[in-house]
Amino acid sequence: MKRIVLCAALMMALYSCSEPKKNSVQQEEGLAKKYEQNFKIGTIFAQPQIEGVDKLSIDIVKKHFNALTAENCMKGEVVQPEQGRFDFSLGDKVVDFARQNNMYMVGHVLVWHSQPPKWIFTDSQGNRVSRDTLIERMKNHITTVVKHFKGKVDAWDVVNEAFEDDGSYRKSPYFEIIGEDFINLAFKFAHEADPEVKLILNDYNVCKPQKCDAIIAKIKELRSSGLQVDYAGMQMHCTMDFPSKNEIETTLKKFEDNNIKLQITEFDLTSIPFPMGNTAEISARADYQEKYDPYKNCLDDDSRAKINSRFKEIFDSFLSHSQNIERVTVWGITDKGSWRLDWPIPGRTDFPTFFYSDGKMKEFLME
Ligand code: XIL
């Protein structure tokens, strides 16, 4: 009896799991082409693409995307693992792929409290280095990296996540050791290393009003002191209710009103419980629990529709402000490779990107 009930439950579960729609005409065309009048459509490259093992995702990139960011391999901890020893082997492969496929290449990232060159803040005794030493190390890192990729990277995320949600400066080691002008110095060094390359001040939760205001004020300050800042970068790691449509619209308009062009640098959408509050701080962690993994066995029709309509709500805002948006990059090629599956909780099923795990496109993009 028990087995019959179990089988019936399983059948029902399977029956209510919905299948994504088949390819449509738009899908044949490719997203980059479809939105070429609006903005570039970007995605990221990680190990499976660099090594050429994930053929499905590489084909999707070639067909649908015209901008590329390295997910991890151009970060400080990878390119300068020890002081003075630079490793560009992986970054070079990503940049080569972008060039071969005529893609806009984004350098990610020069100055960030997460995944920095591990040694950069301390001396050989483990004590924090002086202001002058950190400035010198930061200058050397930025200069060497930017010069290496000169002519091959179109825009750099120069400083990432420098602000708290309340608009104050994040108390990162860069801020604590150098002071708030670590941002000014970073932009100065990047521009000196490659006067042609575009420069981005990137952050998450840019739709938090005080954070948005702080970023706008900082960019104006940098510009009025003669420094080049080309774009504000909005990461846009979204949940089903944050940021709201209204918050997105208000934020996009604020940047327009202040003559600051935007790049949407890391768009994704989590549709499973997110018990950490609104953040994209990569050190946030929680343990796995079944209740936090509702789509483990199945995505039902109703949830699939809700996810697609939330995606559409956000993407429509980007489209209606596209005159001020250079690029929309989605942080992951297919759902299978998304960092969301392991952050902030490991091993879950989620649908954060433009393509389901089997390579089928999200329905909202087929309309
Ligand atoms: C994430 C990567 O996707 C993960 O693979 C890595 O383990 C941690 O970093 N903000 C950023 C990105 O600027 O670099 C982060 O990428 C996601 C949050």
C-alpha cells in the first residue's frame, strides 16, 4: 500500500514538472543580434569553458552573446598569487576567445576586498602594511594587469563593492589602510596604464537609495578632480522581490539624470529561499536544508511562469532605459554553471540565468 501511495506521489510530481518550450524563431537569431539596438548581451567564462569541455555552453556563448567577463580568473588571487609572480595563463585564454568571436571584453576585477592577492595587505610578519606600501602594491598590480591586457580588454571593473548599503564606505582593508581615496588612486593608476580602456565603478545592491546616491556622488567627485570614470556597474544579483520594479526604475533614472552611463555587470535571479537578507557578499554562507531547496526534484508550471515573469519585469526595465545602458551581462551561461547553486547555500537547484541547465532558453526571452 505504502509503495502504491509513493508511486502515485512520484507520478504526480513528474506530471506537474513542466518542460521548457522548444526553440523559437527569435532563439535561432541569437540574443546579441536580437538586442543589438539596445545593448550588448554578455555572459561569463569559467574553467569548463576555458578548458573547452562544456561544449553546450560554449555553443550558447557563440550564438547568443557579444560580451564576455572572466568569472574568476582575472581576479587578484589568480593573477598575482604571490608578490611579483603574475599568472595570466587563464585570463589570456578568455581574452583570446573573446577576440576570436568579436566580443566586448570586460576585465574583472582590479581592486576588491574579496579574492584579492592574498598577500597584499600584510608584511612577512603578518602585520598590516603601511599606507604607502599598499598604494605601491596596488599600483603595481593595477599597472601590470592593465598593461598586460592592453588593447584586448574594452572595460575594467576597477573598484568593486566599495560601499555599504547605507552609503558609507565599506571598511575593507583597502579603505582602512589607504583611506577613501584608494578609489581615486585605483582609477588614476588604471587610466595611466591604458588611457584607451573604459573604467567602471562596480557594486551590488545599487538599487538601495543611499548606496546609489553614494556611488553617484563618488563618480561626480572623481570626474570633477579630472579622473576618468566611464560607467557605474550595477551587478544586479536579484531575488524574486528585490529590487522591486519601482526601485529599479528609480535607480536607472537617477543615473540618467546624473549623466552616468551604466553597465549591468552580473545579472542573475534567484528564485529559491534566500535566507541571508539582500546581499551579494560572497563570504555569506548558510548550511543546506531541504526546505531551502524547493525545486530539487521538479519545477512546476506555476513557478516556472513566476520566474519568467520576474525575469521579464527586470529585463523590460533594462530595455526601456537602454539608451543609457551599454551592456547587460548575465552571471552564468546556463543554470547548471551558476554560482547561485552553491552560494550562499551549497548544492541547490536554482534558475538564475537566461538558459535552463539543458541549454533551452528561458521563455521570457522568446517573446
Ligand atoms: C563569484 C563567482 O561567480 C564564484 O565562482 C566565486 O566563487 C565567488 O565569486 N560579485 C562579483 C563576482 O563581483 O566576482 C562574484 O563572482 C559574485 C559577486
